[in-house]
Amino acid sequence: MGIFECAIIGGGPAGLNAALLLGRANRSVALFDTKNEHLAFELQESISRNGNAAIEFMQAAKEKLNQYPTIQSIVSQNVRAIKQSDNKLFKIYTEDGQSFFAEKLLLTDGTEIQTDIPNIKQYYNKSIFTSPYGYGWELKDKKLIYINETGDVARTAKIIFNLSNDLVVATNGHEIKENEKRELENKGIDVIVDKIKKIKGHNGILCSVAFQNGLEIEREAGFITPSTYTTNTIGQGFSCDLDEHGLIVVDHFGRTSEKNVYAAGDAAQPAPTEIVLSEATGIQVAITINADISIEKF
């Protein structure tokens, strides 16, 4: 099978676009696709794919990659471990026992919701979303809830308020600055600091939110800014510098603190991340990787 010039971990928008650019630049690429259970039903924030199903977009992208012999798409093979050998090559081990060698490593497998709200994943990308840009229009004028666990509440709440003035902000037990709380309440936005006991609804469609103090409010949909963690612990294994959210720190070109290790997409960006922005970071870092390889091998 030989040595790949670049191994890409994660088959999301960033990884797919990086693979395409590198493959078309005549670089040998191994793309390790990991399952993403939280793809939105439709892509709304891109003019070229407005209303298209996300799963269809991903399938079409992978079909295009298969046209290039320089790209080997490893579909549905999760990476079990990556080790760096004495000759500085990366050895990638997959769950089915295979191993692959690569000169460069690009990490794009990103972040997941980390929250103690029971059963919220049943509603994720069905009636509760991380970004008001992806589904804001569809939720216009509905009874909305905005759950924010980070403490930086007001900015996104103001954006959502433009979509619907029937808005409740919930911090799930986390503190909110008193001046922000007053500012929101002056606009008629209820701010609930109590912890959320349960999300209620049917088939992923939100109906109400129950709090531990006994309060229950009717809501039709909502957004969440959760605490996040990176699902890709491989970067941590290489001692890549991480930020306070557990995301991999990169420079403006996608290089990490570890030589020959790069990161893009959700692995290096705080949520929420728009698909088009993830695509852009994948392209940007692929340009960097190709340039680095070209200079090194010239």
C-alpha cells in the first residue's frame, strides 16, 4: 500500500475538502472517515446547497473523491490509535486491524455536545440546534429556548431574538452576568438559571422544557451553546497544544504545535461551526500541507 503523503482523520466537510484539494494536487491521501450521527437533516447556510440533505451532500462528495486515484477513502473505519515511528512516519491503526503509514497528519474530527441535560441528544439537529444561521429561518416566530452553558449569553441571544421575540434563555445552572440578565429581561426575555430536568417532546420535536424547581415551559424549538470537548483525542496524544475548550490550537495556516501535524474544522474551531466555514478551513490547511510537502521534497 505504500506511504501516503497525508492521512486525514475525519470525513466531515473539512476533511473531504482537504482530501479533494490534496488529491487534485497529485498528493497521495488516505481519508479515514468516521461516523457523524449528528448531521443536520438539511443544509441551509450555503447558497449552493440550500435545502439539500446533509447525508446526500456527504455521499456525493465521497463519490467525487473516488474519481481520483490519489485519494483512498477509508469509509467507516474509525482510527484506533496513531503512533509516530523512529523515522517520523505516522502509523495509523484502524479498528478492523489494518495499519497505514503517512508523512503528514491532518486532524479534522471535531467536537460533541457535553452537557448533563438528560435526553437532549434525541432532539439534536431535529428541533434543537447549535447555530441560528443553519435553521434560524425555519424557526422564525416560533416559541424558542436558548440554552447557554458558557456564560457568554447575550450576543447569541440577541441574534436569536431577531428571529422570534418569544424567547426564553436558560443557563442550566450556570452563572450569567447580572448586567446581561437585566439587558435581556428588559426586552421581555425570561432568563432561567435553574438546572434543566428534562427535555420533553415526540420523535425529536421539542414540546416543553422542565426545570428542577418544578417550572415547565412550552417551547417548540431552540438552540444550545454547550460546553464542548474534542472527540479526537489523537491530538492530545501527540501533545498538541489545546485551548480552554479542549480544541487543538493552530496557527493561521492550520499547523499545530507538533511538527507535521495539522488541524482544521471542528477539531480546531469552537462550536457552533457552519459547514461552509469548516470547508474553508479544510481547503486552507490543505494548501498549507501541499506547500510544505512541495518545499520539503523539491
